[in-house]
Amino acid sequence: MANASCTGILRGAAEILRPPRRIPVADAVEQGMIVYGTNEPWKRSRTPYMVAPMNALANRQLEGVIFVGPSRSGKSAALVEGFLYYATTCDPGDFHIIHMTQATAQHYSRTRIESLNRLSPAMRERLSPYANDDNVYAKRYRNGMNLTIGWPSITQLSSFDFRYVALTDYDRYPEDVGHEGDVYTPARKRTQTFMSAGRVLVESSPGKVLNDAKWQPRNAHEGPPCNGIFALYNQGDRQRWYWPCPECREYFTAAPSPEAFTTVDGHACLICPQCGSALEARHKPAMNQAGVWLADGQTISAEGVISGDPPPSSLASYWLTGPAAAYQGWDSLLQRYQHAYATLERTGDEKPLQALITTDYGTAYRPRHLHITRDSRLLASRAEEGEKRTIPPGVYFLTAAVDVQKDRFVVQVMGWGIGGERWLIDRYNLRWSRRLGGNGEPEPIDPARQLPDWAILFDQVTCKPYPFADDPAQGLIPVLTAVDSGGKAGVTERAYDFWRMARARGLGQRVMLIKGDSKNSGPRLSKTYPDSSGRADRKADARGEIPVWLLNTLILKDSLAADLERKEPGPGYIHFPNWLGPWFYDELTAETRGVKGWENLSNDRNEAFDLCVYNHAAALLLRFEGIHWEKPPAWADPKRAAVGIALIGDGEPAPVPPNPPAAKPKAPASRNAGGWGL
């Protein structure tokens, strides 16, 4: 058995006894840290805006460093791995990294930390030679320093002291960990034992939503009033990255907005807010090289002279926006915004745009509904003249929607045109059944108990014709009718039976049963097949053969509210006829959008709002967004789908025009996830 030499033992102990190297963090990192994924040394010339935040990590007058920045800015490599590299090679101390989840912490350890330890010579030399000192979540170095990698949990943040704590992707953490609040507060506690030597790093791209509709920044340094990383940033000295315009030489900070750009010869150019010049992307590297960080209250002249004092704070906080990110091209930023906005306009889904604004532009996202002022009188004032209950020019097809109330059916018919432009064609109540009472008078409709009452929907809604305004002898019937299947006890079972009747009459493709998704977590429209057979807790009789479409009403109502805000006719605009009373517009604005969703706080009637959503669901099932309007399918072509109004007798169903597209067949295995992801 080989014996250890005194020389080897002394060399190993020397690393423990070595005094700290008092050099700037960026200098130490540039001397030998290999960047993950590139296998090349870190260079400040690539991301010059990272130098000041990195060096602040060694400032004993600070308790922490906060960095808000977009993706592809190099923040993780420079700050988290750079911080670890500096601590290990220059000023050792127990180091704790917290990632988003246990799974991401494991992946981070096995990829980026493993790469740092093996490819960077200084790290590799200091790594403990013992196998049990190199685990996924814990690593030990020859200088006695311990590295642990964890995730947000009470056990990870309690009972342990660390000299250094790094919180990465902070805005993806839970806002409340173990009912004890945010992660930053206990993380800061873990370093306080080391007093001025302890340090907390927090870095993240924004991920929280701005829910204050009225907030406007007082200056360029004030961050949005959000939870998460921006809340910490606002507690610090609020530094922004300023760079000089190559035309006027004045310094400015790039706004985190697509409005900061213009297009010249098909390429994105940044607009200088000082002189209005359109700056080409080729200037970006030189502008970054000349850039400086300024705290709130500081200014800089064209000659580079900084004036003013930063606010007193124990936190150095930095906010970098997307235009300055080294690995993010301006063409890509603008093009991706245009694509995300087009998706929003076409589908009403804000998620792609939200992800782009937060992760690529580097700011908080203000939901679209917060920009909307919903005033019933304003909507009523734009009502248009027209023949009552007729189809105006521009309508290609009709949909109908039925809201089931205690003693009536409430019906709304919409006409659809190019790009989702739509017209309200009809709105009425069906109150009287065809059942006669003892006095020979019709009985009130009873949707919960009387299945025969539902049959009135066939001729009074599903096959009810509406004449063209310019050709009253011809007209259209609704292509698809959306019927609410929820409500008072008994309604769901009757709705299922109604769909069976529609199928038996050959109208199954013209009726869709709908239900609001209580979780609002899925796509706009998803197909399900409820199956209550053999379950004592379900009163509705369904054996898995009836399609019920779940609606994400949060997305659909957000989209509707945005469409109601449109000022000019065109795609998405909604036309209202002047024969509707004020009651209709009161229903249309009865709900208000809060943080948790749409609420009817006054419990006012809101059928108009809901029925607009149901009609939108019907149009989605028809895949209206993919129609080639120059050559529409037969069911969406008013010439081919027209029926003769004069040939239809009272109470007699209209001839059925071409069918809408058939839904996808039922999936035999999983009935909770079939259908289209709309």
C-alpha cells in the first residue's frame, strides 16, 4: 500500500491556508473560467455590461446583488458560474445555489456545474479527489469549501449558514415557500452569520405579471411594481445600462419595448430617443463597449461625465433590457414580437407575447385587458343602423349560442366575416314551450325537467333562417349552435339527451355542447367525453359517447374584451345593431377582470358577454381562423350555403345547407384529452 508523501500533504493543505486573492471578480473569471456550451474562456468584451455586477459581488459594503435581464444576455455564465469560480479560486466560502425545482437543479449540476469543474483548470485542480465529495447536489473542494445545489423549500433554507447564496431564475420560484413567504428573505438570513463577508446574488429574467393598470414609471430607473425580481430591484440602487448614440453621442438606455425599434430596408433599427436616428445593428457591439451603468439619480453627459449620487442601499440592483443583450439580434427581437402579436390577434392567446416581453425584452408583462376601459354607454354609442334581424354585407356564415336559464333559453346569433369581423344578427329569449296547460295556454319552458322543451331549439335556433339585407328572398341558417350544458340540477342530463335527439335528426354536426373549464388551464377549446356510468356521484346520464367542449373562458373573455376595444371596423371588430336596448350593453360589461379572472361582482345579468364567448367557441370549432376567404368552403360561402326564405313555412325547419367540418373521431383510450387544442 502506497504511503502519502509529506510534500503532497503540504500541497493539499496549502490551498486551505492560502489568503484570499483581492482582485476584481471579472478579472479572476477572465483569467481562466471556461463558459459552458462554448468551451472557450469568458471574455468581458462579449458581455461588457456584466463587469460591474460581477465586481459588485466582492463589495463588502453590499449585502446582495440583484440582476434583472433578458435571456441570451450571458447573465447565468457571468454571475452564477462566475461568482462560483471567483469564490472557489479567490475567496473560498460555503456556497449554495438554488434553482427552480429539484429536476432543474439536478440538470444544472450535471451540465453547467460539471462543465465548470472539469473544463476550467483552476476549478479542476481544486476539486476534491475523493469520489464521495463529488455528488449531484453537493461538491467539496480542496480548500475546504462546500458547494450545495438545491431548490426552493423550507429544508433548503433553514438551519444552515452559507457565506454565498445564489438564486437563479428567481421569478420561476413559488411566491410562497412553505407558507413562510419568498425565498430571498431566508436566503439573506443564511449569509448574515458571515456579516460583511456574506453575499446574496439574485438573477432572473422577469416572469411576474404587472396587474396595475394605471402604473407609469416616474423615470427610466423605476421597475414595474411586481412581485419577484422587480420587487428586489426596486429596493436597490436601480441601475440601468446607458450607451452612447453613434450619431449624436448622447447616452440613453434602451426601452424594453418593440416601440424602441423601427424598420429600415427590412431590418430592425434602434431609435435614439435623443436625436431620432435609426441605429443599425452593426453599431450594437461598439455601443455596448462604451456603455456604463447609472444608478437612479445619476446622469451622464455626451463627454461621459457622470453626475449625481446613487440612492443609499445595501443592494446593488441592475436592470438590462433586451436590445442590449449580446446574444439577441434586433431583427429577431422585432420579428418574434410581430409573430407573437399576430398570434394574439388571431387566437386571443396572450401567452406567446407574454413570454416574449418577459424573457426577450426583459420587462414585466401588462395583460392586455388592463388597457381596456369597458363602458356600456361607449359601446352603445357605436351601434349601427340596419334592417332588424337581417344579414348585412360582409357576413360569410352564422353561428348561434344558447344560454340555459331556469325558465328560458337565451339565444344570440352572430355573423362572421373576414378575419373574425362579426355582426350581432339576433338576440331573443325562448320562454314558452309547446306544452299546453289546463287552460290551453302554453306552459313556461322548463329546461331542467322537460326534455320536449329542448326540441324547440331545432326550428327556433339551429335551423332558423335569416334573410340577406340586400336579397330578402335568400338567407342563411346557423352553421353551428353552441349550447351550454351546465346550470340547474337536471340541465346537464337534458342537454345530453338533446344532443342525442340532434344526432338522431341528422343535426349532430350542427350542435355542440359546451361547458366552462373551471381551472381555465387548458387551450381555448378542448374536446371531452364525460362518462358518468357506474358513478353514484354523477346525476347526468352519460356513457362516454357525447362530446362536450370545455372552454377556457379566461382566454376567450380576454380576447372578447380586447375585440370590444377595437375602434375601427375590420378583423376582430364587433358590429352591433341600433335596435338593441341599453340592457344589452349593460350585460356586455357586467363582468370585470381581476387578477384571478373575470368576475360578476354586482351579480348583474351577463348573458350578452357569455353568449359572445359561446359564439366564438362555435367559430373556433369551425376553424374559422384558417379559412381562405377568397375561396371559402361551401358552408362558409353565402352564395352556396343560401336557403330560400319564402319556401320555409312557419315552424318548419329550413333546408340544411352544406355541413360544417366534422370533428375528429373520439379517442378510445383517453376521453379527457381528445379533440383539437384550440
